Amino acid sequence: MSTLAVHDHEVGHHDDGHGHHHKETFISKYVFSMDHKMIGKQFLITGITMAFIAMILSILFRIQLAYPDTAFPLLETLLGRFAPEGRLDPEFYLSLVTIHGTIMVFFVLTAGLSGTFSNLLIPLQVGARDMASPFMNMLSYWFFFTACVIMLSSFFIQKGPAGPGWTIYPPLSALPTAMKGSGMGMTLWLISMVFFIASSLMGGINYVSTVLNMRTKGMDLWKMPLTIWAFFLTAILGVLSFPVLVAGVVLLIFDRSFGTSFYLSDIVVNGQIMPMEGGSPILFQHLFWFLGHPEVYIVIMPAMGISSEIMSVNSRKPIFGYHAMVYSLIGITVLSFIVWGHHMFVTGMNPFLGGVFMITTLIIAVPSAVKTFNWLATIWRGNIRFTPAMLFAIGMVSFFISGGITGIFLGNAALDINLHDTYFVVAHFHLVMGSAAIFGMLAGVYHWFPKMFGKMMDDKLGYLHFWLTFIGAYLVFFPMHFMGLDGVPRRYYAFTEFVSMQRWLSVNMFVTWAAIISALAQFAFLYNFIHSIFWGKKTIQNPWQANTLEWTAPIEHFHGNWHGEIPSVYRWPYDYSKPGAEEDYILQTTPLSQTMSSNVPHDFEDNPAGLEELSKWTSTQKANEEVK
Amino acid sequence: MGFNKLIDNKKVLSLCAVLMLTGTNLLMAQGTTAAAAEKPGVNWLSVGYYVLLFVLGCIAVAIIGKILRVYDLSQKIQGKAGINWNNLMAVICIVFLVAGGIGTYWSFTVHGSMILPEAASVHGAKIDSMFWTTTGITMVVFVVTQILLFSFLFVYRHSAKRRAYYLPHNNTIEKVWTIAPAIVLTVLVIFGFFTWQEVTNTKEVKGDVNIDITGEQFAWNLRYPGPDGLLGKKNYKLIVGSNKLGIDFTDKNSTDDLKADTMFLPVNKSIRLNIGSKDIIHSVYMPHFRVQLNAVPGLPTFFKFTPRYTTEQMRQKTDDPKFEYLVYCNKICGSSHYNMQKVVRVVSEAEYNQWLAKQQPYLTPALRTELKLAEVKKNNISTNRLALNN
């Protein structure tokens, strides 16, 4: 059925068969492109740009934290009224924190990660000519781009960008008189987010329908690479949870601009008694975290899928426990909908609910643990090639372990009482979803760069980039755990007002310098990325000797991906180093009949005829042996 | 190798020269502008130096890359194997493991000694024991998994002579490592659930010391009950300049409510902290007591705890004569969020009573007359209305 659907779509586009080159204009090829590969690249480049902006914002506030009493006249030159006398304005500091978080979580790790790799890999790895709806796919990118522009434009308004933290809890975010960052900047934030969610939904619906309907012949669900499973489940998660955030955001817009009081009650700001009555600020938190928690899995699951694939390819070994990997992804997907309350243990929510959310939260650690052990088992007795992609995938696993473990503390309601909103939380999520997800993304960039641009990236620069970033990230986030355990709250402009916190100043300086060095290391990546696009070494068809379908597609890009018929799939994607096989990899498109020497009974689980063939073949082989 | 081309190019040299020139130019320019500008401007010289430093760093990296490349090629020309980058990465992995282990140990001892002292409240002790159990279990997992990860990388590095071991799955071992974490987590969940219930599921008991704490941008307001031991009602609509908390003085329990600047607490007595907010969400955070609860406008909440060490005792324990317990805000609330603190002092019951006797009531004589006047006015209005109705 899948091939049929594809064929219809193709006919609509070009009448004289597949692989025909359109006469494309610059606009239709590079700007309003409907080709999934180009849209993937658009997402990637926009994502990298946003990531660099958000990284520079983080360096700005890290400088403030390390040197709270020093004036940097350069800051005034660059930021104007946001840094009077060369020192960051406290409200602008909060804006920096807010926009850094928003950009990183939504624009980089959601759109930049899912948008890039779902778009690039779903059609190529399931064997489709394009997405189910290329036009909607294009809209998805342009909505995302609009969201980016609106978000960044808030830096150019009088009162500056939104400032109540990336979680924008009302009433702070609902009352423009409460802080500068709740004024126009907040309005732009909300508008930008509505565009962003629209983009995510259009993307997500496309990914789900492509995976379900447009797989090539033979590609049943259990033959899909883990990347596709991860993107598929991520998309489902996004489609089901993002609308709830829209609801929350729209109600907040109503509260801010139309005088409703969904979230507001009993408020006196600056001596003025506000007329709103009967709302509940906790309602917003429920709506926000109903998306917000699945969101962190939206961020990490694609990274998990990408790392699984890359670790398997570069260990030259099948991923250990493929079924367990898929079931744990499904488990995470389902459970992630019922754990949101662990962000709200100390908000005044009914303590009984807190207890329930604690139980569900700690259950979700089980599938995560299974995944970790399976990754370890995958590299065990492998034949490991250290490509930069492999190193980043390993870094992802290391961060996931380090950051995941502290989740067991924070998921425990009793322990969360003292750790909530401290630097312990900052350390936790920057390791487990920040660093781990960005490492997954970078692994993907290094690994599929040849597929995207037809060129190879430079390995040595990749090594340098990896080690500086990896060590730097640990140096930045590891000491933060201890600050949290000392009761140092996050989102503090300076620690100078507390005698008890001043001793952390030296640690803050250390962290800032580690952050600056790892930020500089990103320029190695940027140079490598741009330079390789134009002047990189040309790639070969299958540079990593991988099994998956995308490496059977021609190097040069054209709409439709494969000349002639789309290849059929006969086996799972992880036949690496199979005993009896000639080479240490067998493409998914190689029929079992061509690899008699390496077939095992397990390959014919649902295929009695094939099993019979196999036993016949083995007995003849044995007979031949005896004759000799 | 991307940077080879860069270094091959003469452009690099010219770029270098240009940068040197601009560096000197900036230096010259600085001389003239510095005199013109009245307030301290940007020190472009140092900015220039930082940029130059960055560029030199890049060039150094490129040169090192070039040297490695030349070495690699010369080895190959001589028929020897070049640099085995794969093995080098494997070695760095093991070096990272060792260095990381040492660093982690160092951080645990140095930074670990800077964390909060022992809990100063009764329930806090339970939270602490929960914390240390969790730390014990998770640290074992952390150390073992990281060691396995990085040593596997080293041991199973690529070799052309070997093939990887084809191991797609092993149901037994997968079951083991699904069930084992499930059991450990169940234990933690049960332990945590009961601790949490104990901490939060507290009933109102007679004899609790009731204290009201109300957050606003950017201060905490305290209210202690007077001799009757009861706190009066509040209503945010009554908030005016002279009645900042909106205390309802028609409630006779409120007439003796006391104002305080420092939060004094009697040791070993159950404290019921009634938490509220005037404007936006704040969070009452008293880390030494392991107490935290958000102050939400329109949603009054409370947290009950029993301090077990006086400030004096804690000063001896921490060996810090200036030690003070603090309550501070832990939910982003605006520009002065970072400085919204109040000193908490735990004292003996006798000292507490002495201190309390010295505190002033919210209902000052001035406020009393003001309220009386308002009362009279209100009465007048109501009589008028009566007259109209007739």
C-alpha cells in the first residue's frame, strides 16, 4: 500500500517518471523548498544559528555570575541600556536567562533536532520519496522561522525581552507592572510560541503519517531503525502535548490583554488592588508542565535514537536488545504524560498528588535504565571506530547517566523540598537534557553530514570539538550540584547579598571560564561545518558502511531520493558482524537468499518456508563437508 | 583536513598581518579617543587583544593540525603506519576516565564539604537520611556505569584482525536489568513516599506556634499571634498603605497580632508557618530546616516543622560565630529576587517569650483612630441609606 501512495504523489509532480530533474529556481530550491532534505537543512542551519545566539546569551550571564562587582564597559557598548555602567541590569539578567532557556529548549533541541533529523531521515530511512505532505512540511519550517524572528525581535523593544523564566509562571508573566520583562517582551514571547507550536504540530503530523503510511516494501515496523522509532514516538508525544501548551498560552494572553482571570486572584501589585478574582496560578503550571514534561522527552528521545544508531554502526555490532529499546521508548512515551506533577511538589499542590506523581516519576527511570544498560552491552565486545559522531554518541550516554541519576533525587518529593529550584536542578537538566540532547544532535550532524551535503567533515577538528565540549560541559555542570546542595537558588542575579553564598564565587568563576572555553570550542565546529559544506572532501556512497536505506540513495540530491524504484527491505537494520557473512555489514536491501551462509533460524521467525529453505541449505552444506 | 587548505593559503599570513595592523591601529585610536571621552569607555585595546588571542589560538590549532598532517604523511612515505587516531581516541577515553575519577573525587571532597550542614529540624533529619541512602545507591551506579562505558571503549577499540561479537539480544540478562532497577526504585519510592507523607500530611494540633509569612516584591512580612495565640483574618481588598497585609480588624483575633522584623522561633516546638503572597508567586525557602513551599496569591498554604537546634548551637556545630538561619525567596519574582531574605533565629522558649512580649501590634493607635473614623463614616452612610429607603 505504501508504494502505491508514493506513486500517486509522484505522478502528480512529474509525469515522466522518477528522478527527473526539475528546472528549479533559487527560490523554489533553497527558500520555499518542499523537498524534505532541503527543509531538514533549513531547520539545521536555523537551529545552529539560534544555538549560537543562546550560547552567547549564556556567556553574558555567566560573566555576571563570575564577576558581579566588575564593570565591563564593552557590555554597555554592546547592550546599551540593558547594561548601564557596564553592568547587566538585574531584570535584563532574568531576560537573558529566560530567552536562553526558551531558545535552547524549543528552538534548538525541539525544532533544530527533530526538525532536522526527522525531515532528513524519515523518508530516507523508511524508503519514501518525500514526506506525506511536502507543502505542510514547508509551512512547518516557515512558521518556525517566523517564531525565531519574533522571539529575537523582542531584544529590540524598549523594555527588553520576556523575563519571568522560560516557564513563564503567572502572575509574574501576566502583570506588566510586576517587571519589565512582563511587558511587550512577554507578548512577543507568547506570539512567537504560538507560531512555534503550529510549526511543531505540522511537522509532527507529517512525521507520524509518513512513518505509518509511506514505508517501502518490506519495511514493517519491526524493521525500522531506532532513529525512526524515536522520531515517530517523539512526534506522537509532540502532537498530543503541544496543543495543551497552546491552550495555556492563549488563556494567558486573555488574562494579560482581555481582563479575564484564569490564573489570577487576590493580587495587589505596587499598592494597587487588582480586580481579578477566582483564578488559580497553579492551573497554568498544570497546563504548562503537561507539555513541559513530555517536552524534555521530545528533546531527548531523538538524541537517544540517533545515538543508538550511531553506536551500533561504529561498534560494528547490532544494537543490543532492539525490542527492549523500542519498548522502553514506548514506555517513556506513555509514562511521560503522567509525571508532570513532579515539577510542582512544592507549589502548594495537594501533597497526596505529590506522592502519586513521585511514584510515576520513579517508574520512568526503569526504561531509562534499560536503555543505558543496552547501550553498554552494545559496545561490549564491539570493534569500535571512533568517528566524531561515535564520540558524541558516547558523550550523550555519559551525560545521560550522570544527569539521569540526579533525577532520582529530584523525582523524590521528600528530597525535592530542599532541592527544588536550586542549582542542583540546573545541573541535573543541563546534563540530562541539555548536554545529552545537544550531543545527540551533534552526533547526528557529524554522522549524516555526508548524506546532507555530499561532503565529509574534518575528523581531527571533530575530535578537538568533542573533547573540549565534553570536558567543558562536565566542568561547568558538575560543581553546580554542590551549590544546589548548599541551598543556592537558581535565577539569582548575584550571590553578593548573602554571606553564606559568597564562598561559591570562586566556583562560579571557574564555571564561567569552563563555559567560555567550551563556547570557543563551538567555533571549531562552526568552521568545520561551513568549510566542509563548500570545500570538504567528497563523500562516497556509504562512508560508514552502514546498513540503513539512506546510504543506498545516490549522493547527489534530487526530489524523489532514488532513481527508479524504491529499494525493498528484507531484514532488520542491525546485521553488523554477522558470523558467516562476507563483510561486517549487510544492507537492509540484501535479500536473505543472498546471504545463506550467515542466516540464522531467528531470521525466519514468521516465515516457515524460509526456515525450511535454511535447514535444507544447512544439511546440504553438512553433506558437502562430509564428502570432503 | 579542512584547515590544511587554510594554512596552505597565503591568505592566512596576510590575515595575520592585517590583524597586527588593526591591533596597532586600535592602539593608536585608543590614544585619541580616550582623551576625548569623559566617562570610562570601552578599552578597545584589551578587546582587540582578546580577539587577537582568539585568532592566534585558531592559528595555533591550524599549525598543530598541519604538523600532525606532515608527520602523518612523512610516516606513510617511509612505509610506516601513520598516526592511529582510533587508538589515540581510545587512549584519551581511558585517560579521561582516570582524570574524571580523580576530579570527581576531588569535587566530592572539596565542594562536598561546602554543602548545607546537618538538618536543623526534626523532619529534616529524615530527609537527610533519605538523601544519603539515595546518594549511596546512585553513586555506585554512576561509578560502575561510567567505568564500564569508558573501559569498554578502550578495550574494544577497532582492530582489523577482529570482528565484533554478534549479540543481538539476550532475554535473561535484559530481564535482570529491567527488574533490578525496578526493585531498587520501588524501595526508594516506598521510603520516599512515607517520608513525604510524614512531612506534609500534618494536622493542626493545639499548641502549635502559628506564624504568618507573606511575600511581596521584594520582602517577607511576618505576623505573630498576640496573647490569645490566634491569628486574625486577612483580606487582600483591605490592603492600604497603613495596613500592608490587609488584616481584617473587625475580627477580634486580629487586634493583638504582632509585627516582627526577624523570624524568632522557639526550639523544639512545632511551628506552623502560614504562607501567603500579596502579588506574585514567591517561595519560602529555609534550607537549613529543609523547608520550602511556594507562596501563591489566592492559595494560602502552610508548612509545619520543628526546629531542633538553636542558632547558638548551630554556630558551634558549623564553627562559624556569624552563622544565621535564613529564609529567602526561591521562585523567580523580579529584579530584586536575588536579595529577598530575612534572618531566622531559633532560641529557647523563655527567650522567645521575652522577645515576643517586646513586639508591637499591627493595630497601632494611629491606625485605630483611622479605622474608627472609617467606621463612623460607614455608619453615617448606612443611616442615610436607611433614611432613603424610608
